[in-house]
Amino acid sequence: MLRLKTLFRLLRRLVVLVCIAADAFLYLAVRGMAQRSALKAKNDLLSAQIDRQKEHYAALTAQYANIRRMRHDIAKHLDTMQALLQSGQYQAAAAYSNEVSAQAQVQAHLGICENPIVDAYLFSRSQELERQGFRVQLRVLLPEATGISDPDLIIAFANLLDNAAEATEKVFPKEQRHIILKMRVKFGALQLNIRNRYDNILPDESGTRKPDKKRHGLGMKSVQDIVDRYHGKIWTVIILDWHITAVTFP
């Protein structure tokens, strides 16, 4: 009888140990999956950043070459326009001036801030939005180092831009689809402000107006996680038909 009780106690301890080992294995497996998922997300983001930087630097190089050509040819253009004006050919001078101006146009969103990662993303994303019919204004004054990691910074305002575009695409007429992004460092704090036109209909608590609530509305959760991690603040206000989101990182 004593031996049976001893065996029973040993068996119970063995079961407990097996359960503990199973729980530990499950925990490690779940943590490993989460880490792999996070690593894949970071790698995908890094790959997208590299592609945007290549596009950005190619555009910068082309713009620099265009500026050098303009500087080299400016005297010739001025002499030509002066000769046309002196001979009374005002319409020809105006047409020539318009043609030269068209050739001298530069990319408005290139080189807007010192942080190359942010600059590359904003150049690429603003072009995408403008092709989709949005009017985009960028007022970005950021140093190369902001105190916020580049991936976190990109995720934060990329999601805010996506939400702004989602809301603004419902605005009619299309000419009023307007998005303004401002970023600067003031008093040692990074300040991000994004405002967009909207149709006076706000999303519900899920953060999205799309029917698939499970797959959407996650962007603002990512933004909130980043804000919390850096002990920042985020808030939204409505002024007339403008929706404004402000974020501050101390």
C-alpha cells in the first residue's frame, strides 16, 4: 500500500513536470513566432526603405544634373529673351520664357529635410498620393537624428498618412482632397502634425470605416504603441471640415 502511494505521488509529480515543460515549450514557441513575425515586418520595412532611397537618390541626382545644366545655360537664355524683347517680339519672348521655365522645374518634395530615410519616404509617398489626385503639402524640418528610431518614425507618420488619405478620398469635389503634414523639432521635442479634409463622418472605435474591421484599424494601434514606447502624446481635434492629428515625442 505504501509503495502504491509512493508511485502515485511520483506519477503526479511527473505529470506536473510534463505540464510545466509543455507550457514552457508552448511559451517559447509562441514567443519565437512573435519574434519571427516582428523580424519579418522589420525586414519588409527595411526592404521598402531601401527601394525608396534608391528612387529618391536617383531623382536627386537627376535634379542636381538639371540644376547644373540650368546654371550653365542661364546666360544664353537671358541673352535670347533680351534680344526678343528689344526687337519687340513680346509674344515670342513670353513663349520662350514659358518653355525655359517648364524645363527648369524641380521636384518640390526632394531634399525637404536632413534625415535621408524620412526624406526618401516622403518623396515616394507624396508622389503616390499626388498621382491619386490628392493635394499634398509637406513642411518638414527634421535633423538627421531625431531621438526616434527611423523604422518607428516611418511607421508612425506612414500610418497617419494612410488614414488621412483614406478619409480624404471620400471628400467631394476631388479638388478639395487636401493633406498637410508638418514635422519639426522644437524645445527638444519632435512634433508631428497631420491634417486632412474629411466628409464630417468619423470612424467608430475600431479606427476605420472599412467593413473588414479585423484587417483594418491596426494602423492607429501601431502608432499608439510607438507613442507609448517613447512616452509621447497623441490627440485629435476637428476644426470645421479639417481632421487634425498631433503627436509629440519628448
